[in-house]
Amino acid sequence: MKPPNRIFAHSATDIFPAISGLLHFAFVVGLYYLFPSLPWWALICLGFTYSVSVSWNINGVAHAFLHNPFFRAPALNRLFSVLESWTMGYSQTFYDRVHTEHHMGNSDRPDEEGNTIDPLSIYRFGHEGEPENVWSYVFCGYFRDDPKAIYRQIRRRNPADARWGIFEIASFVLLWAAAFFFNWRFMVYFLPFYYFGHCLSYLNGYFLHFGANPDVPIAWGVSSYHRLYNWLWFNNGYHAEHHFRPKMHWTEMPRFHEQIRDAQRSAGVRVIAPPHALGFLDSNRPVRIGVVPAMSPPPTVVMATAEANREG
């Protein structure tokens, strides 16, 4: 199958998340330059806008990019990766590695030694088979990454990627150092909103799996079919579908959902009405997730899982 055009590797529709990433970076640059002239109320509004946009980018733009890099040219993918790193203050390459392990474990429960395959699992710091409290997951998650361990994992698989990840980290640290030097007041204003944005991303991530069944592949994620949310977040709401077929392009998720709808119902896939970041408002929240027994998926699900594993 030939690529659809000379620029994009998978679909010309990737121009939308690509441009969104560029606009997000432009927003941060504009906020820096406008900071001295804006009133306090505008700065607060724009700061919270940045916080929400961090979660939107991580779960929408960056997420779509790491599963299916947008561009045919490796150099363009490298450039977009570093642009994302500058925009959100973390290495996109390191995020790629953590997210790969997330899909290896699929928010798994701890083993006999208390370890999970998925470093982002909501059960990792839970107790007695229960998921962790949402607020400790949200506000502590940012500090739990181990950059050294992530670097070693990347280096074992691809030393060039490991070096690029270090470059991404070093470059945004240098940008921040320059920003502190030229306008330290902006950085004092900016950093709390930066941290809160990553907290919002963890909030979104929590409800992507709160109520899912870690023992059943087709039910590994929780889905939300809220139209505006999926339009803005590049179909991130189709999360059960995504974990079942992690390499499937974001534009194909609605069609895939229609294909497996009956199998999802049979397996008890959890669906919530609001967007995932507002999952705590769902009227049918599970109470004790950890005691949900494992279910055996129907044969059609087993066959589809095998195909998905080959694809992923």
C-alpha cells in the first residue's frame, strides 16, 4: 500500500494534530511575550488554558503522534518530537517509552512482589487489589517517573533514540534557563500552571482505566463517545478500542467501534458519558474495581486479540 501523499506517512488527516501541535507551541511563545502587558485576570485565564492544553496535547496530539508518527521523513518526525518536548516540558521520546510499557501492561494489577508492568497503572500504588485514590494518582504521578531508568530502557533498544531523548530534555531545560534569566517573573507564574497541566493529564489517564478489566483484552480501557471531546482530542475517547488495537490510526476508531460493538457489550466494556477528564462526574462510577472477577471473552474476541497482538 502506497503512502497517501509525499508528506504524511499514514493519513493526510494528520495535518490537523500536526498543526495543533504547532499552534500549541505558538501559544506558549505568545504567552511569554505578552506576559508583561496582560492584566492579572487575563494571565489567570490564559494560565488555566495552558494547563488544559497540556492534557489535550499529551492525550490527543502527542498520543496520536507516538503511535503513528505523522511524517514520512524521519527528520520531520524528529523535529516535531522536539517541538512537543519544548511545548510541554518533557521528552516526547521518553514519553514514547513509558507509553509503550503502558500498553504492555494495560493498567495491570501488581504481581506477587507488588510490581506492575505498566508504570502508569492505576493499581500500582493501590491496596488490596483496588486502584489508587484518584487524587494521589493525579497530584503525585508527575514525580514518580524515573528518567534514568527510562533512559536505560531506551538505550538498550535504540542508542540513537536515547541520545535524542537526552537532547530533548537538555534543549527545553536550556530554554527554561534562558526564560528565567530574561524574565524570572514569567517562570514563577508559568510553572504552577505547567504542573497543573500534567496533573490534568493524569486525571484524564486515571479515568481512561478506572472501571476497566485488566484481565480481558477487549475491556482493557474505558471509552467515552462524547462527540465534542473526541473531535477535539482526536478520538482519544475510544480508549477500549485503542488498547485493543494500539496501532490503529486515530481516524479509524469510530468505524472499528461499530465492528466490535457486540463483542464489547459481551465482555462488559465500560463506557462513561462525560469526557475522561470529567470521569469523576459520571453517574455510574464503580465502587470496588479490584474485586471485579476476570471474564473469559467470547471466541471472536480471542481471535481479534491475537490479530491485534500481531498488529501492535
